[in-house]
Amino acid sequence: MKLDNLPAGAIDWSKFSSSTNLGKSGTATTRVRELGKIQLRLVDFSSKYVADHWCHKSHIMFVVSGRVVIEHQDGPKFTLSPGMSYHVSDDSGAPHRISSRSGASLFIIDL
């Protein structure tokens, strides 16, 4: 991947408004920054969060705090704790979704 026309900069996430979305259970509170063809997100998942959909998009995720489980529709699960990351490309296998028992904060890059 090559990031063309991406100016150097810093992001103060506290200055971005957030939106809260309901999951199958719990909530996800998201702050978003669009930079050309990529989207950066800082997402806070509540305790007992379970996504309400299976996702087909590519992501790179980094766990800032808490713990999440990435579940693939065809069975495999990945448990991530602080300092761990997860990556998946568009349409590379089964759809995936996220859940968190005790809550978590993730930095996510969507390509």
C-alpha cells in the first residue's frame, strides 16, 4: 500500500465529535478522521458489546485498552488484548464481527 498525498500531521482525538451506535448488545462510540482513501477511527466499545452485523471490509485494528474477540462467521476466533493488532482484507474469507465482555478502546484503519 502506498499513501499518496497524505500530509504529515497529528490528530487530537478529543477535538472530534463522536457518534454512538447500538450493537446487538452494548454500544460503540466512534470518532472518525477521513484522510483521502483511508479512514482512521478511534472506537470505544462498552462492556457486553456484540456487533449487530458481519463485516466484509478490510481493517487494521490496534487494541489500545481492554479486550476484544474477533469472530469469523466460519468459526475462527481471535482474542486481542492491549498492544495486539488484527488485520483482514476485503472479501478474504468469511465475514467477521467484534465483541467485548468488559469494554475496549481500538484504533482502526479502514482501507
